[in-house]
Amino acid sequence: MIEDAKSRPTLPSDWEDPESLASLIDQLRVQRPKLNVRRIREAYFLAECAHRGQTRLSGEAYVTHPLAVAHILADLQMDEATIVAALLHDVLEDSPTSAETIERMFGKEVLHLVEGVTKLKFPPIEETSTKKQAAEARVRFAETMRKMLMAMTRDFRVMVIKLADRLHNMQTLGVMPEEKRLRIARETMDIYAPLAGRLGIWQIKWQLEDLAFQYLHPQEFARVSELIAKTRSKREEELNETIVTLKEKLEQNGFRNFEVSGRPKHLYSVYQKMYVHGFEFEEIYDLIGVRVIVEDESDCYKVLGLVHELWKPIPGLFYDYIAKPKSNGYQSLHTKVIGPHGEPLEVQIRTLDMHQMAEFGVAAHWQYKPGTGQKMTLEDHTRMQRLRKQLLDFSAETASGSEFLQTVSMDLFSEQVFAFTPKGDVIDLPHGATPIDFAFRIHTQVGMKTVGAKVNGRIVKLDHELENGDIVEVLTRRDSMPSVDWLRFAKTISARSKIRAFLRQENREANIHRGKDALEREIKGLGFDAKQVLTEERLSAAAAALAKGDSKSLLASVGEGLISVERVVGLLTETERRQQRKAKAGPVHTAAGVISVGPGGVDNVAFKRSKCCLPVPGDETIGYISKGRGVILHRKLCPNATKLAEASPDRIVSVNWPKDKQPWAVNLRIHTVNRQGLLADITAVLGESKTNVSAATIRTLPNQTALLDMTLDVPDLRHLQGVTSKIAQLPEVISVQRTFSGKGSAKA
């Protein structure tokens, strides 16, 4: 083990490379004649020292894992720094080795790659319920992925290393306990395989999908494998015949430097056609395909013509990804024809550079090319910059790692549609996206001001689903603004979150007005001039002191009941109260006195909570002395409390309400997008926080939203605020408000 930052293990002069390391070095030497072999050996030796004594669940020495990851990256022909970082990728996380040691031995470039892959460190998960532990594990995974994706925006090699790391873990997943095996397989299918596809690394994508498929759907995996095995010999015979025929055709037409090969259909793609799209196995005719690799782009189109001379093309099944590449850089011609045996046959035609991009994606930019070094075209650079910008935008728009990861998964790593602006810029969106998503992807303000759209020159509705190749023109108007209906039209999470933020802002204006009124009443009650006290300067200073951002955020927090009116007024009137103390004049109160209510109070006054606002311990409250009913408690924000104070100021008393363990009913109104399963998500939040629901009603609205009125039993304001904050973070929730009406199921 490496003991401290100053230690640096010295490679012994008589060191003999383990067989697996020797084979890695031999492979790298072929790819890179100028390889610094000693650097590779020192990286392995440092990893071996750091992980000495550590083993995997299989019983193998832990160092076999980073070595296997390095082999995978060598197959992708990654550069030397990436190979070194792969050998060291778990050193910072799993050993006392310091960042300084890595930087001193291998430089800043390698250190940044290793740090990018290293997981965030968290304290041990507390031994609570299994459900809570699983929830905490999901949060930690999301935060770690957010860190890695942000590191990827600085250097894409970070994620290439992580994908190789995940591939080897999937290859050795069988030794894991079943619960962990399923969790890792699901993460792989939902996050890592789509990420590999977004980066264009097909070699890793299909392996991750097939391996995850094996563990997630073992019965279907076994059936698909058996069906393919039964027909393999016949398909191989047909494929060989097809390849020979095509080769002869190309040679007859003067082609010399080309390659024709079979293109296998992977298990998971067959499963999707059978179990997702409803095909019978006998109906899947493209289990085999042919790939042609030629010298230059013009040859691709010549070969296409010859293929169509040989076999009849199927109308509508030709795709030119050379003229219009996919967002991950993929280029190729795809055509489907009636093959020599009367069955559909897919033929892919591309150059060698296109093939490398198709197989290796972003990893192809770090491959060694004699005399040229690293290669990245302007188009490649633009695509990478666009992906970086989207990741950075999503990170800025989302507060939590979970929300960020959900946004990335849905908006970037799902099946894509490629549409164009009138200027020809490519906008990639998830399948099913609409003009609303297109507008927000261009710019937030374009989305906010959208009134309509033209697709291919024709005006369409805002819920129109875009297709590949559509040219979209967004129509805007200065005074336009989003409506709740847009939440039904928008497919991307990023667009939906911006629309919800706007709708919440509308509710915020009402809270700002309510908060300002509450402060004015309290200030006037103390005998001060509200206009003199409620200045922008004083509000901003109070907001800064309470960490509430700006003055409007402070007023909104007061209006929502998230911060005490008296606390804010205390800060705002500090100057006036100091002057009063100097004049030795006592504070002015309109209240008749201060009493204590509830068990343990000094005065132990009988009281009831008003049904109109249902105060709870921790709320800013006042008491109204009623005739024959004792003291009625109101929230200070309650409109009825204001009317009572104006009508009978002599009956108003200040209240000291000690906290106790008794549950108190409180009303919430949740405004949300109406979707199946949302109520289950809300009740899950309430269950985790041990909050009882005594009543609930749901009313759906014509605009596909719903109002959920709930009566909760809570011990105090702090507990209530925690619950409402968690509910508000659910993706479909527009707003959460305490109500001020006695209607419904509220109980005093």
C-alpha cells in the first residue's frame, strides 16, 4: 500500500511483467510505435502496490480489474494517457495513495482523468429501513454520475474510461448477490448503454446491452439465444453467398480496395423487436446484414447504385447518414433490399474513417494516426461542443443530482430525432418531441415566447410530433407566455422544468403580495411607519442576513409561511427599536397581552384552532378572545385574523404556543400535472417522512392538470416544511400551498 503523498514505489530493476500486462504492452506497441513502455509499467506497478491485499468477490487480486479495463481501452485504440489513467482509476478511491503522488509520477493530465472517474466520498449509509437505504444509494449514485458527466464536459476520455470500467464489471457480474446484480444491470441499461450510444461507441454499447439483458430478463435472453442458435447455420450460409455475389459485382465494376463483411444482429435488438415491437421471430428478416467499407465518400454512392442494380430496393427504407450525420457523429448509407433469397437484407456502406467513428465514436478522436496525431474535424468539434453545452445547461437548471440524471437520461440518452432549424443547424431531441421542445432547446426565451411553429413550411399544432429530417421554424410573440397545457406537449424534461418554473413564478407573485401585506400589518401594529421601514434597501439587507437571496425571495418566503413575520420585522425595524430604547419608551402593542396555550403553559388557557387557517406549533399566531369559546388561534397571515384585529383590537392577544408531540391537522393543495402513478409518488414521500394522511380529494382539470387537496397530521411547522419541500421536488408538481379556507376536510 502507498502510505503517504511523499512515497513513490520504485519499479525493481529485475521486475518481470505479468503475462496480461505483457500482452497489453505488445498490443499498445503495435498501435503506437513511440509508446513510453516504462510509463505503462510504472502505472501498473503503482496500482498493484496500492491494491495489494485487496480482492474482488471472485477471489482474484483486485489489480486484475484495472488491467482488464486498460485492455478494453486498448481495443478502442485510446491514447497513452487514457491507458495509464485506466490502470490507476481506482487508486484514489480505494487506497491511501494521494493525488500528489499521481501528479508527480504521471502529470496533471492523468491526474485529472483519474479524479474525473473517482466516485464522490460519502459517510456510511445509516442502518435504517431497506427502503430508505435504497433511496440514499440512488441519491449517491445520481450525484456521482453528475460529477462524472461534468468531468466529461472537460474531457470526454473520463467517460470512455468509466464505460470500460462498467463493461468489465458487467462481464464479471455473476459473482455479485442477486439484488446488487439487478441494480447494476438496470443502471447499465438505463444510463451507461445509452451514454455509450450518445458518444457513438457502438463496440461498448451492444456489449453492455446484451450483458444487462442477460440479467434483467433471463428467460427472454435464453429464448432469444436458443432461437438464433437454431437458425445460425442457415443464416451463415445465406450470408456467405450474399457476400460473394456482392464482391464479384464490385470487382467487375473496377473496385479493388474494399471490404465486405457480415453485420451481426445482437441479442438485445432481437429482443426489442420481439417483446417490445411485437414481431414474431420468423418475421425478423434482418438478422443478417452486409457492411461495405470503401476508400472515399464518392465510392459509397457508387456502391449504393450497384447494390440497387443487384437487388430491388424497398421503398422508403433508404437513409443517407453521410449527408445528414447522427448527433453522435455516425455516418453511413443504409439501404434495405430484397436479397438473393427473397427476404429483406440491409446493406450499410461507409468509408474506413466512418466505420471507425461508427465503432469507436468519440474514442476515435484519440486514436493514433501516423503523421497526423489526434484528429477531430470541425463537424466533430461542433457536435462535442453541443453535447458539452447541453450537459452544462442541464446541470445549471437542476438542483439535485437525481433530477439532473433523469433529465440527461430522458433528453440526451433516449432514442433521438434529428430536426433542423431553417439555417440548417441540427437539433437532436428525444423521440416524440414537439415544437415546444425544439423551441426550448434553441433558447429558453425562444421557448417562453413561442406561439406556433412551421414544420417543413406548414403550420402545425404545438403538440405535433417531430420526425427525422423535419425543418422547424418557431413562431414567437413578445407578449406570449407558457400555459399549463404546454406540460402535456413537452417531451423533454428540460423544457417541462422551465415551464413549471414559470408557472411556479406566477404563484410566487401571489406569495410576494401576501408576505408584503403581513409585514405591513406587523409593522403598523408596532406603531412604525410601514413605508419608511419596507424599503428596498432594508428588505435586501434582511434577505442577505437570512440567506434568502433578494427582497422578492424574502417576501415570497414570508407569504408561504416559510419564515417568521416577527423575525423579518425584527431585522427591518432594528433602527426604530434602537431609538425607542434610547428614549426609554416601551414597545407599542395592540394586543391585549401575551398568554400561553396548551398543556404546560403558564396560563394554560383553553383554546381552539381556527378552521380557516389551521395553525400548527411554529407558525406565527395570534389569539382572538371569543365569547364562550375561549381563545381562537389564527395564523398571522390569515385574512380572517386581519379582519378580526381591525374590528376588535381589544380582543387580540399574543400567543406563546409550546411544541408538543400531538399531531395537528393541516391542509395542503398540490397543483400537478395529471399522470398515472403520481399519487403513489406523493404518498411514498409522506410515508418516508412518517406523515399521516387523514383525508384527500383529487379534482382533474380540463388542461390535464389536477388539484390534490390533502389533510395531513403534523407535529409542527418544521415537519410540515420538510414534507412540502420534498413534494415540490417531484418532477410533475407545479406548486404546493397551505390553504386558508375552512372548506373541505379540514378539522379544528
